[in-house]
Amino acid sequence: MSIEDFTQELLTTSKELKELAFEYKNARSDYSQALNGLITLIHKSGLAKDKAAFENKIPKLLETDFKEQAQKLIRQFYDSQSLYKGLEEVLKAYQAHISGIQSVIKYNLSGEVAEATRLKYGGN
């Protein structure tokens, strides 16, 4: 592959990474909204006084007057959490791929510079 091919792949991969980063941002935003909603419901329902860990208070919300709202927020909380955690891994893979492409481009460019220098100054 030529440097131009690697450069095009770098541009394409970077664009895909940017799109995934926006998806990640939206998933984190949905997660934060759900988390804030669950914390609010925990306080409204009186579960804040419960000594249980936060994760253990979540199912208890389904036994309160806020059951319907809690169901929606719990679903949003876990769905968005799994989405953003999965996207984190995909973003890491894209970043590694981009780093690899950049290394190949740099290596190829340094080789071309060395070859041009050798030809210009008559080295072997």
C-alpha cells in the first residue's frame, strides 16, 4: 500500500472514530440522566435512609409508588451503561488502529526521506 492509501485509511478510520465518539457521548448522557433520575427516586421514596448499597436500592424502587417511573429509568440506566461500556472498548480499538496506521505512514516517510537523501548525495 502507498502512503496515499494509508492516509486515506487514516482519514476514513478517524471519521468513523468521531462518529462513535458522538454515540459514546450520547450514551453517557443517557446514563447520567437515568442515574440522576434513580437517585431522585431513591430520595423521594425514602430509600436514601436504607443502608443498602446503591445497586441494591435499585430493585427496591420497584416496590414503591414510583414503580412505573423506576422501571423506565432502570431500563435506561442499564441499557445506556452497557452501550457506553461497549463503545469504550470499540473506541480503544479504533485508537490503536489509528496509531498503527500513523506508525506505518511515519516509517514509510522516513524510508522515502532516507532514499531521497541517498540518491541526492550518492550514497549506496
